Amino acid sequence: MTGVCHASPAGGAIIADEGAVAAPGVAEWLRLAAAPTFAIMALVTGVPSGRPMDMLCSAGHGSPLSGMAPMYLLMTAFHLAPWLKLVSSRRSSRYSS
């Protein structure tokens, strides 16, 4: 592939190969998909299923901050920035018009 890669003003990459241009909007959708994915993973991981192995594995943990569910919640918080930016841009465009 002999394509040329340019940076767009919006922060996405545009790859030009004989007139073909990749959509920078795909990266935006992937950034928006991260927070809900981590929130669902935290919910699924944090809800006990009632199996005997779940009781055995969770009995020895001293801190409620240990485990995968708090880590997924933290990852959700770190990936909320694109959602907050989207909400604030829509809210500011609603009030300006």
C-alpha cells in the first residue's frame, strides 16, 4: 500500500490511497463504545451468580476495592470524557440557537 496518511484538524487520521478516504468518524464511535462496554462488564462481574465457587472465591477478599468490578468502574469513569464532550456540545448548541 502506497497511501499517504495525514492528520485531520479534528484529531483523526485520513488515509488517502488513490482517492480513497477513511472516515475519521469511526474512531469517534469506538471512543463512545468504551464506557458502556466497561459499565456492562462491571455489572456482570459485580453481580454474584449464587454458585458455590463464587462464595468460595469471594470469601477471602478483605477490601471491597479488590476485584474486577471496581477496576471496570474505574475504566468506565476514565472513558466518560467523549460522552461528556458529546453532551456538552449538544447542550451548548441547543442554547445558542
